Amino acid sequence: MEVQYICPTAYDSSVYLVNKKVLIDAGMNGNLVLRELEKYIEISDLELIILTHCHHDHAAGAAGIVEKSGAGVGIHKADFDAVNDDRLSVSLLFGERAPTVKPTISYKEGDRIPIGNGEILEVIHTPGHSRGSICLYEPISKSLFSGDTVFAGGGTGRTDFDGCEPEKMLGSVEKLTKLDVKKLYPGHGGPTDSDGNKQVMASYRMLKAMSGVF
Ligand SMILES: [Zn+2]
Ligand SMILES: [Zn+2]
């Protein structure tokens, strides 16, 4: 699997171009992402944008990218409508309206998304940060795209927004500890090439310790 990491601005989500045809998350600024993508591909070659969840900083850039590429847009079924909701997409916190992108594919736990070269991304439903948060696992390179569920270095996404399910977060992160993860591609911050398992476990331990407090 070939991955290009695109970091539009410090406020946008991380954006990953996979196998030169699939985008994971879209950031907030479609034009900035398109300019970066042009360094690697013909925009019309982009086939699919997968949103790890419905939040503004991951999804607002998608509409502009779809307009130029014609790519399909996939998101978990529990976030499918939420992405167009001002409140559930946390757009109001950014002083903005909800993303205008219209998803075309709805995912569920266990779906296998073909990404070319015989490779797939497996959909792992990890509710907590949002109802329809997903992580995407590529088993050959043992890569995990973790959205805002788990961050590098040990950390997990906030669970105090509208639409969060804080009581499900620990179970979701625990699910990730069962995977064999080498490379971690988080929803904020750059990817890490090794020690994915250690970082997922650190996130789990931190969350478990915090859960014990309340
Ligand atoms: Zn985010
Ligand atoms: Zn988020």
C-alpha cells in the first residue's frame, strides 16, 4: 500500500492518499487538498473519499474535491446523515455550517473496501468520538487509519461533543488492541512507521486510567 500524507493546515484533519486513488478524510479546505493532490495524481483518477467520521475538520473539504474528481464518498451508516447536521458535525464550533458533501456509500462493521493491487481496507466500527467513527485496517502492511479514535503517542479523541458516545470509547479502543498494528495513520498529526501496537496500547491504558477516575 502506498500512502501520501497531506497536512493542509494545523486545523484540518490529516488527509491520506492511498494507492493514488483513495482519499482518507478530506480536511476543511478542498482547494488546498486539491493543490496537494495534483502533485501526485490526475484529480479525475481519484475514485473514493472515505470519511473516518462526520466532523467538520475531516469532511468539509470533501464537497470541493468531489466536484473536481467525481469521486464517491463513503462514511459509516451511523454518521451518514450526521455529516450534514450543523450540530452533529461540530461545525458550529468552527463558526461554520455543516459540510455540504453528500455521501454515496454507507459502511458497516466488517466491510472490506477494495483499494487496488488486491489490497483492502477493513472497516472497524469504533463509536465514541462520534456514533459512526470508523478505523480502517490494511492487513498486509498492518496499517491502521485511526481517525480521531486513537492518536500517535497515546491519546484518544474527545467525547464531550454532541453525538459522542463516551461510554463506548473504551470498548472501541480495546477492539483496536486486538489488531496487529505496525503503522498508525491518525486523524491528526503525522503517521508513524512502527510501534503501532505500542501506541494503541498506550491510548487504551490512558483511557482506562481516566475512566477509573469517574
Ligand atoms: Zn478531528
Ligand atoms: Zn472528530
